[in-house]
Amino acid sequence: MMIATIILGILIAAAFGYGLRKIYLGFFKSEAACCSAECGSCSSGCNAQKILDESYRARVEKIEKFPIHRTIDVDGMTCEKCIYRVVRALEKVDGVTIAAASLEKQSALVGLKENISDDVLREAINKAGYKAGAVTA
């Protein structure tokens, strides 16, 4: 009887954990695009991809209003997690106010409150695990 109770408890805990995981992933997938290599639905235009595209366009509009902004070629981005890592790495650089990255363009844009060396921007991207290329104004 004791073994049956333990097994039942394990099964209930596993089902509960699986349910929480599904809820967690469902919530966060709605805020960032899915990677087509992982889920296969982006090729048909998933809602998450549309949300990511709208976020990118909104950020680009803000960046273009800055008197100082740069575009940086970035090699190695393959999914929304890559975009997040690149944007976060750039926004941690002193002087960078806002950043955006695009899988399609394989580039990142930054809005700067002060002039920053291109090498500093490249270094931030490289430290995040991607290869930074040319920087253009």
C-alpha cells in the first residue's frame, strides 16, 4: 500500500510540474518569437513572430530619433534568444540607451546618448557569444 501511495505521489508531482512548465513556456513565448528550427511554426507566421517584429520596429523608430546611432553587423544569431542576448549586451554598455537586433538583417542598432567607440560595441557583442562585424553610422 505504501509503495502505491509513493508512486501515485510521484505521478501527480510529475503531471503538476509538466503543467507548470507548459504555462511558463506559453507565457514567455507570447513575448518573444519562437525559433523556427525548434517549433516549426514561424514559417507559417506564428503570433510570437509578429510580436517580435512589432517590438523591433518600435525600437528602431526610437533609435532613429537619437542624434547618434549605429548599425552593427552581427553574425551567429539564429533565434529570439540570440536577439535578446545581443540587445541586452549592448544595453549594458555605458552610453547606450536603447538597442534592437534583427535576425533577418543579421544586425543590431543602438541609440547612443554619447559617442562611443565602435570597438566597445563590437566587444560587447563578441562577449555575448556572437561575431560583430562592420559598424556604420
